[in-house]
Amino acid sequence: MIRGAVLLCLVLAVALGARSFLPDDAEITGSGATLAVGLMLLASLQAGHVTEALKLPHVTAYILAGILIGPDVLGLLTPAMLEDLSVVKSVAVGLIALLAGCELNLRALAPRLKEIGLLSVSGLLGGFFALFAALFAVSYLLPFGDGMSPVERGMVALVCANAMCAFSPPVVIGILTEARSKGPMSELWISIVVLADIAIVLSFSMTSSVAHVVLGGSSEPGQLLGVLAHILGSLVVGAVVGPILALYIDRIGERVGLFVFAALFVIAQAGVPLHVDPLLVGLTAGLFLENMSPVSGHRVIEETEAGSLPTFAVFFALIGAEIHLADFMAVAPFALLLAVSRAGGLFGGVLALGRVSGADERTRQLVPFGMLPQAGIAIALATAIKGTFQPWGPQVATLLLGTIVVNELIGPVVFRLAVGRSGEAGHRHDHPLAEHAPHAPVEASASPQR
Amino acid sequence: MASVDFVGLTLALTGAVALAFVATNARVRALEERLGLSVIASSGMPFLLLGALLAWGPVGLMNEGVLADLRPAFEFGLGWIGFLIGMRLDVRRLDEMPASFSGVVATTSVLPMAFTAIVCLPVLLWLGAAPNDGLIRNVAILSACAAASAPVLGAAASASRRMLKEVTGFDELVAICVLGAVTLLYRPDQALTLWSLPPSVWLLLMLGLGALLGILGYALIRAAHTEAEEFAKLVGVVALASGVAGYMALSVPVLCAIAGATLINLPMRDREGLLETLDSITRPLYLVFLVVVGATWNGLAWQGWVLAFAYAVARMAGTWLGCAWASRLDPVSLPVPRDLVAALAPQSPFAVVVIVAATTGWVGERAVASQWTVTAVVIGAVLLDIMVRPLRQRGTSSPDSPAVAV
């Protein structure tokens, strides 16, 4: 831990020295995005070593490292740097979804589809009603609700509760990967968070359309169609990317990991103008590889493993760096209240309504832990509320983002504990080479030479 | 950026990536050799031309905005290649070299540099380059490019082959040194920055920073728990070194080469494995890098083609003389002069990295002549390959024939 902390300080010192060369607003040699990537990668990996001793998950360490070096604390990363790295986020989301798809063998999951569906619905319903009630109450305490009728407050609570139900497939998959967890519970967690997030995105488009009408904003009748087109388009692109990847892996088979990353980069670049979601594209492609192609999804997981770690580390550090601490502190008590309500709703829903799914009690106790972490999609929906609904949108978005911060920080820690309790941690042994560090000192290695 | 730009960029990147992967396929490379296309392919010409096509007015897919978006990846690519070059400098291997080694390196790298400077300076003046507009800088960079010979590939089966491999590796380091010196002498306006230091202090700073990053990389990699973490840290160290260099207007490949050289010379097991890790993604990275270079390349200026011819002839003459001299210094360890020329005359792909690093790192208004130098090095590589082809066909020790290693 001490060595990790010393190395972390050295990395920060180098970056601090370099950053002192230019004034913050100067850009004579670009924005310094390369510096930001190196700094985020090394700082987050070293933070992982430091927090390992504290039994905290690496994902939390990456997020904390991002907060530390981000604009609000040490200021080593500037907003311009973060903006330039948005493509990294898209690549990471695509990769995470691809790996999730490669993990999901639908044939194996088919007997459990009813269980997955009912557990998802029960968690979502519990979380939604708890959040709705909390948001409705908070609207009387915070300025954004001033002058609103009860119906209007209800609509605000409806839209926001819908957005705040979102889970975080990247965090869940990241922690399961870190814990090398494999088994029915792990598959259940991945299936639920992935499928439920798709449902949340769809339902959000509907609730926000209704809210537009009720709250007197500009109604956009084509909005729902737009969202459907976006989802269908993403699925179609994923259905094209999957066979391309399968063909490459099957016929050429060289530098597979690099090819996958190159494809994800192209998808990330195309995502904005084509309204294609890298998450859905990656997921569809992954599902195709694992379930329909002659190529095993696990081959993709193995081939991309070397590149996955740096991608995940930078992605989660970016999420941390984008947290605005000052905004969070302003709404911290209410954000905490919403986070607790959400957690209570999720647990209550799954424990009470989940009985109909046929899942045993232990499963029902563990499932909600995977629903606690929040990140990308929740942030995207909160940002959509901020930009769409005036004048209350920006004020509510601050509250929602504060709640996401709480879930970002606490969710992974709690979920990692649940993974340990599930008994599936350490059951994945399909990458034996990755267990070794060939350049480690001799005494640290089991074998004397390689 | 407009939507159409994004779509265009997507198509462009798809094309570049597809081409890069096709070109790195073993069967395609074997076909290139069989059809005699390796001369053009080894210079990366198809990728440069693709970049130029994508940036061409009516197509206009890789415009200024897109290139600015790609700058971080471009900087990282420069750093990765520089790091690899530095990591080839394992001083322990020098102990195995004959005493004549330093003399051979000096003659085979300094003479082509000197000839290039002597020929290209008056040619540039004749072409209309202004003496007070970066003339010396351009000549120095062209000389640096002339120093780098294409690495000799394959196993070091014989003593002469081993010697050639080391010589070509050191030639690239000479080029790195000249590039570093140029970057230190031509710093950005100090009024724009918060530091005001003389070039000598910048030199110390660059050496110290490079060494520090190498030591830091070593400590980080040693502390890695898994191979995946090791790779992640390697990427992180290269990105940090590239970013620090770019941010401080130092030469990215030079700083990364110093860091790489420091790292490889610290006590570490499985150095070859680490080099292989770097090498495994260098070629696709280099080929995509060439597409970006092609997009900024103005190959239509006739002055560039004239300079390319002068550059190729000067480099060939310098190499010939250097090889003849080197063969006298060590007639035992080296092949006969003609084979030595055939091995060392082809220009290293790293020369393109040098010229691009120098021109993109240019702070302030860039001299028109700097565009001509890019053409000179790019086209010069093809001309040199063509010039050396008859020598290779008549050569006696074909196993020593070089090939692209980047």
C-alpha cells in the first residue's frame, strides 16, 4: 500500500510539473488529452493498489482517482481534456457491452428468462415508487418546486424517478470481471442490469413525452419514434458488426483484440451523427458472437483482456473526474435521501414482489446489490432532463447528479461485498496467462524464470 | 463538428483500419514480396496516399477539425514508436559488439547526414526557401532523417547480421538525438508559457524527465500483479510521457525514447517479452499514423519532388561512402561494401516519424519549405528503395537484406 501510494504521488508530481508549464487557458500544443489519458490510467491503477489494502473494489479506486485529479480537486485535468476524451468513454461503453453480450449465453439463460424478467420488474417497480415518493416530498423542500401544482410535482417526480431507476452495466461487469466471478448469480446480475437499462431508456422517452404535454413544454410527438429508431438502429448496426467481428476472428484471427478496439473506435465516432448507442451495438454484437456465430464469445473476452483494463480504468476515472463536487455538496443531504430511498425501494421490491419469480430467498437477497451502482446511463438521462425541461430541469439535474455520485461511490463497494458473499468470486479461470506478471521481481513470481 | 464530418471520419477510419489490417496480414505481405510491390508498401505509400485522398478538397473528410480531434491519438502513436526505438538500446548488448562498432555507427550515420546537409542546403536555397525562415532547422531535420536506416529483420543468425541489426538500431538513435537538439533549439515563444529557460536547461530537463519517466515506468511495471495490468501500465507510461512532452513542447518521440531506453536498461526479466508487446501493435499503429500524415501532406508542390531527388541521391552517396569506410574499419564483422550498402541504404520508416514530429511540433507560423521536406523524406524513401533494388538483386548475402520493422 505504501509503495502504491508513493508511486501514485510520483505520477501526480510529474503531471503537476508538466501542467505548470502552461497557463490553464493556453493551448499552444493541443489540449493535453494524451497527458490526461496517461495520468488517469496510471493514477487509477495505482489508486487500485492503495485501496486493495482497504478491501475496496478497483472500480471505486478508479472513480476516486478521477475525483482527485479532476478539475474540482487537484485540477490536473481540465474540462477541455475531459471533453476531448469523450470518444474513450464511448469505446469503453461499447467494449463493456460487447463483453457483457459475450458472457450471455441465451440458450443457457432461456430457462431463467421468467426469473430474470420478474426480478427486474420487481426491482424497478420498488425503486420507482420509492424514488417517486421521495422526489415528490423533496419538491416541497427545494426551490425547483416553487409554484408548481401537485400534478406538476407528480410529473417531475415521474420523469426523475424513471431516470434514477437506471442501473450501471459497466460497473457491474467491471466488478464481476475484477472479482473473476462466474456462475448463475453473476449471469443473473448482468442480465438484469442490461435488460432493465434498455427498458428504462424506452420508458424514459415515454414519461418525458407525457411530462412535456402536462407541464406545458413543447410536445414532441416524434420523440418516441425517434427513440425507437435509435434503439432499432443500434440493434441493426450491432447485428452488422457482430458478423464482421466473427468473420475476422474466424478467417484472419490475428490481432483480434486490436481489431475489436478499432471497430469500437469506429462505432464510437459514428455514434453521434448516426444516433447509434455504443452500448446497444456492443451488446448485440456480443450476443451474436456468443449465441449465433461459430466464434466463441469467450475468445473475444480473452483476446481483449489486455486492452480491457486500461479502457475500464480510464473510463471510470473519467466518470470520477466529471463529478462536480461543489454542486454535489449543495444538495448532499437530499441526494443521500434519494439514494437511500432508491436502495430501500430496490431491496423492498425484489424481496417482496420477487417471490413470484420463483427465485430462492438467497437470490432475492443478493440481486438488489447489483442494482445499486449507477453511472453512465443515469448521468445521460439526468443531463437530458437538464437540457429538456426549463426552468426546473437544471436544478433537478443537480440533485439527480448528486444522487448518482452517492450511488457511484457506495454502490460498487456494496456490490463487491455481495459478489464475495455469492461464492462465485474467483471462479473464472479462463485467462491463466493474465494471472502472471512476467516483469515482476523474481521473488514475487512463482516460477524462477520465463 | 458537423454530422457529415463524423460520417466521413467514420468511413475514413474504417478504410484506414481495414487497410492496416489487410496490410499486416502475413499472406498479403507474402504476396507483396512475390509481386515485387514491397518497395512501395514498405514506404507506407498506400496509407499516405489514402490520407492525402481523404484530405483532398472535394473529398474533404480529414479536415483541420478532424485532424485536431485525432491529435491525442497521433501524439500517442509518436510516443509509442519513440518508446520502442529507445527500448532497442540495451547497453548490455553493446558489450558483445566488436570494438569497431562505434566507428561503424559513426560512419554509416554521420556521412549520410553530412552529405544530405551539404546537398539539401543549396537546393533549398535554389528552390526559394528563405534563409531566415527555418532553413537551418529544415536542413538539420532532413539530415536526421538521412541517418536512419531500415532495421534489419529476422534472427541474428550470423555475426554480421547481428552487427547490422545493432547498427540500424543506433542509426535511429542518432536521428532521435538530432531531432531532440532541433526541438530544444527552436522552442515556442516564452511569453506564451509560464517557464522561461535557456536551451541548455531544457536539455537537462528533457534528459532528466525522460529518465524519471523510465524509472517510474520500471517501478510501476514491477509492481504489476497481472500481465493485463502490466500492459495497462506500459500504455499509461507511454501516454504520460507523450502527453508531458507534447504539453511542454518537447519532442514526443525523443522524450519517449529516453524513457524507453532507461526502462530497458534497468534490471528486469523478460525484456524481449516487453519489446514484443510493444512491437506487436506498432505496425498497425504506424500504418494508421501514416494515413494521418498523408492527410497533412502537400505532395503536389514540385519543389518537394526536386528536394526528394536531391535528398535520395545525397543519402545514397553518403551511405555508399560510409559503408565503404565502415568496411575498412571492420572487414571481418561486416559484409562486403556492396551488400552493406544494400542493407543500409533503404530509409527507416522512422524517418517519416522524425519529419512529421518535427513539422507538427513546429510552434508558430510554419515555413513553406517544411512541407517540401516531408515530401522529400516520403518520396525519398521510395526512390532509395528503387535505387538499392539492383544492388539487392546482385547481392551475395541476401539474408541480410532489410525489411520494414516498424
